Amino acid sequence: MLASVTVVTLDLRDTGPVQDLRGAASTVFSPLRGVGETVASPFRNGWHGVTGYDDLEDENEDLRREVDRLKGDAVRNQAAADRLKELEKLERLPYADGVPTVAGRVTSGPLTSFDATFEINRGSGDGIKEGMAVVTEAGLVGRISRVYGGRAHVQLITDPEFEFGIQLVGSGDIGVARGDPQGAVLTVEEGIDKRTPVEEGDAVISSGIQRSAFPPDVPVGRVTAVGQTEDETEQTLEVEPLADLTSLTYVKVMLWEST
């Protein structure tokens, strides 16, 4: 105790001998302190790692959620851009000049391979009536078969019960087209004179004759096959629709009524 008091007293006075002793002690114990820190460092780092693990997991989870959100935003933006492109195409229908139209989105498609109808999200509240033509930028799709307040059913032109007037571009011959039981093409079995030159690839449009279900000059399709009726007085045609009837997203209803 006496020695301790003496050392403390001398230390307070900061005398030369004490400075020498303090320096010597520092020299002796410094390596030991370094070794101790080296030995303790992994444990200390490990402890910080354990205590910070939950924070790291939370941060990673936040980052994962942000990445998922950005992926979802990218898909939604792409879908919106695609819809905008389709609507912009529908805005430019050169064959619909002077005829008011209403754009509609397809909300449900055919339920079976034998069903040739689909539904859109527009109805009588938008001025739509039964029998009106339904089109895309490519051409005729079908007609309104049933109307409700805010929705309507559309009958595809390939329905076997579908019948309407067509006209050959070039010759001007007018015939009657019907849906095919196979649901892929239209058939024309009356109206085309056997002397009229018809070739595969010839364009077909709506006739627009009096009491016709559709306005004139709406693109319909192209001839894919030419034949003759049984009595060989007229030609028969197979016509492939221009509009892709298997992947419809938006359509337009032509607010045109037959006269």
C-alpha cells in the first residue's frame, strides 16, 4: 500500500523515474495488449455479426420487395403501352370515315371451340344496338348479337349462322358470305358469276347494298380457294378473314344501322 501511494504521488508530480517506469511498463504490456485485442477481435466481430443479422435480413427483405415492385411496374407499363398502341390503331380506320364508332375491350372469349361469340365492355348505354358491325384495324370481326346496359355479345363472322353481303374488289361482283362449320374461313356459294376472273389472294370487302347489315367497303378477307357450284352456273369461294379472330383485345363497334 505504501509503495502504491508513493508511486501515485510521484506520478502526480510526473517525475523522471516514474516516466521511465511507465514507459517500461508500456513496453512490456503493449505486446500483450495487442495479442489480447487480436484474440478478442474475432469474437467481437462475431458478436456484431450475430446482433446485426436481423437488421441485414430486414434490409434484404426490403430490397426484394422493391425489386418485385419494379418488376411488376415494368410489366404493367408494357401492358399499358401495348393497349395504347392497339387503341391508337383503332383510332385510324380509313374505311370508317363518317361513321361514329365506340371502342370496347374484350372481357371474355368463346367458352368452347363450338362457341363463336365473345363479350365486350360496352352496351346500350354507349349507343350500341343489335346487328351493328364489330371491327379491328384489319377489318370485319363480327356483329352485335345481344346488348345489355354495359356489355354486349359479339357473333364472329366465322359462325355458321352468320350471313352477309360481300363484294370482290376489282370485278365488283356481289355475293353472299357465310361462316364455315370449321370456324376458320368464310364460304361464298352464290352471287359470283362463273365468267368473273377470280384468283387466290383477291380482296373481299363488305357490299353495303340496301338493307345490308354492314356499311360498305369494310375489309373482310382474301380469297384462298375458288370452285364451282354443282350446277356450274356460279363460282364458289373460300375467304380467309383479315382480322385475327383468335387474339382479340380491343375492337370497335360501328354505330351504323342498315336502312
